[in-house]
Amino acid sequence: MSVTEAQGFSASGVAAGLKSSGAKDVSLVVNTGPKVISAAVFTQNRFAAAPVLWSRQILRGGDGRVVVLNSGGANACTGPQGFADTHRTAELVASSLSAQGFDDFGAGEVYVCSTGLIGEPLNMMALEAGVSSAIAELSPNGGIMAAQAIMTTDTKYKVSAVVEHGYTIGGMAKGAGMLAPGMATMLSVITTDADVDPQFLQQALSAATAQTFDRLDSDGCMSTNDTVILLANAASGVTPNQENFQTSLTKVCEELAQLLMADAEGATKEIHIEIIGARTESDAVTVGRAVSRSNLFKCAMFGEDPNWGRILSAVGTTDAFFEPDQVDVTINGVKICVGGGVGEDRSLVDLSQRHIDVIVDLHSGEDRALIRTNDLSVGYVLENSEYST
């Protein structure tokens, strides 16, 4: 189960020396055909990293069939030299693949992704050596190594795959901090051997990420490097029903999103915030996001304190439609707030387990949304207070 689960894809992951730990840090995913189709979504952060700027151009060109990724350096806020380094990386991948007997490649077919510390130039000597090693190690069985090579503060590699209706969708992702929506909340490469129309592929990816990755809100911080890339090659010979494909793709994204939240930096609690009874889905997302970004609420969950006042105060900051005297809050099955006031005894709420379910009923309509977050722990503070040292 990995990014090479689908037919017609090879991948690799190698150690190039970008990480001081000596762990794998350069990853490669190659579409070997027969078709070349791709889609992508990117961060909305205005300080988009050089690889994001480059990869946006590749998406517009419509020829992307290779993704090279590095951890150990974000190549963000690095100015013109950072973009030149990204361009150089793509050129090196293309020329090296051609020299190794693959079809003739051009730099305009190579997506580039980077992750790591912002504001530091890449070690291009190490990266160039890593690219050569990654090409030599390419294999249809290289998906797990590729997933390992994109890890930063992740404690586990993250992969998923779905085999349905005669085609396969597989993927990998990295992310443990700076998980907040803007699309895409992390780095992810997804592949499929289905035969899909390019326009539909982009629509499907945008819809899937909006319902999954974009509903993660670990710490309210949007990365400069967020990227999700979907490669398709029609190797299965199956043209899927669009509704079925959308469901399958969303399932893979959902599984990867769950793995990301489960591995959030320092988290001791995984929290599902479900907003129901909303007038619109947008209202539900807005309310869920407000609760997930309340440091007071997240600290309460870390301390296993069912302080529903923290939840109401966050809901009350939004412009969503509701009447304050109609709102109910349930935590782990106990309705501790009814009609904006006291409900069942809060001492009945058990917060000793890792998973916490919060339901906020606005009693204003029929729409709903689920936002995933985690607690604000001592571990999170310690890890991020020392990240660049």
C-alpha cells in the first residue's frame, strides 16, 4: 500500500545528507505512462516557497509526470537563488532520467516539492547527489522508501491505497505541524492508473482535498510549502465512473488526513469537532474552525477538563447564524450544555482516552461539517520552541 500501488509508477527514497540525522531525505515518483495527466493544489500562503511557484507553472503546462521531493530544507523565503535552485533541481532530474534510458524528459515535466526549515538555502551539492541516487534506486516497489524520505517531524510514514472498479489510487503524505487549511496543509503525492479527463481530475482533487485535508486544523498555522499532486496514467485501461472515482479519491485523502492528525506534533488527544444543525455548510466549517483554534479549548482537552464554556466562547466569535439560547454541546456522549446553558453533570465526561468527540448543535438548519484537531500539549510547545536549533 503506497504511492506505487497503481500500475505504471516507480518511486524511491534515499539519504543525501540534507538532514543531519542521516535519514532519508530525497524522494522521487515517476509516471511511466502510457498517459501523462496531473492535477495539483497548493498553499494559499502569500510567502509561497520557490518549489510551489515552480510547480504552479508545471501544472499550467499540463505535462507534469515526475515529482521530486526533499526534506531537510523548505527552500522558502530564499529569493531568486531559491527559485534558481528549484529550476536546477528539475533540470537535473529530467536530464538524469533521460540519461538512464527513460523517455526524453524536460524540466517542464518535473514537479518539485520541499519541506523543512524556512529561510535557509538548500544544500545543492547534497541534493544533486541525492537526485542521482534516487534515480538509480527507482522501483515499482519503492513507495514506502519514498514516503519515509519526505518525513520531517513526523514519527511515522503515511501511505494509503484503494483498489476499486478495476483501477487503483495510491498515495503518500507528510505532515505533523503547521497543519491548517489553505490547501493543502502538507506535502502529498497521489497516483492512479485510471484513465481520467484532465479537467475532471483537477475538479476531483480540489473537491477531495476540500473535504479532507482542508478540514484539518491542528495548530492554525499555514505552511509556505503545502502541495498535493495527483498523477494519472491510464495504465489500467479503465475509464471510471466519475462519481465512483470521486468517492475513491476522497477515501484515500481521508485516510491520509487521519494519519496526519494522528501524528500531530506533541498531540496527546485527537479531537473530532462535528458541527450539526447549521444553516449552511460554510457556517458549520466556520464554527468548527473557531473551536479548533481556541487555545483555551485545546489546553482544556490536554488537561482533560470538559470546560464547555471554552467551546461556547469560541462559537460566539463567529458570524454563523444561530441563537445563543439554542446551542447544545456534547462531549464524548455527554450533553453538558443545553440551550446555551448548563446540561448534564460535566463530571460524567471521560476524557482519559486519546480520542475525543465534540458535537455542537446550532439548531439552525440541516448542514454539518467535521473539523479535526488536537490538544495543545507541553510536547508541542517544546518541539516548536527548539525547531530551528
